[in-house]
Amino acid sequence: MSRIVMRLVRAVPLAVFAALVLGAVVGAQESPFPVAQGMASQSLRPYAHVFIAYALAWIVVFGWVVSIGRRLARLDERLRD
């Protein structure tokens, strides 16, 4: 297959996954219940470490996926020769 087709094969599932995740995030932010005044004024500052941990976890997973992709590309080149 050509490189363009291979890129599309990789890009389309990623785009679908991103759209599903974005839809889930937006849907999760809309609450069907009324929010109490005390809850609306609360700060998320005490949970900063949780957000940082999730961000680091996503960065590590993304780096791992990129690493696997690069290794597979090198293996594909070696097998082609």
C-alpha cells in the first residue's frame, strides 16, 4: 500500500477515537442536576496534583505509542530490504 493510504488507515481511527473522547468529556461536564451554590464556588486547586498526574500519564502513554510506531516503521523498512 502507498504511504498515503497507510497514513489514512492510522489517522481515521485516531480521529474517531478523539471525537468519541471529546463527546464523552463534553457530555460529562453537563449535569442534569442543579448545582448547589456552595459547590459552584469551590476551587479545584487542592486537586492540582491529580491533574498533573493524569497529564504526565497521558504524556507517557503518548510517548510509548510514538516509540512503538517508530520501531515498527524501522522493522518494516528492514523487512522490505
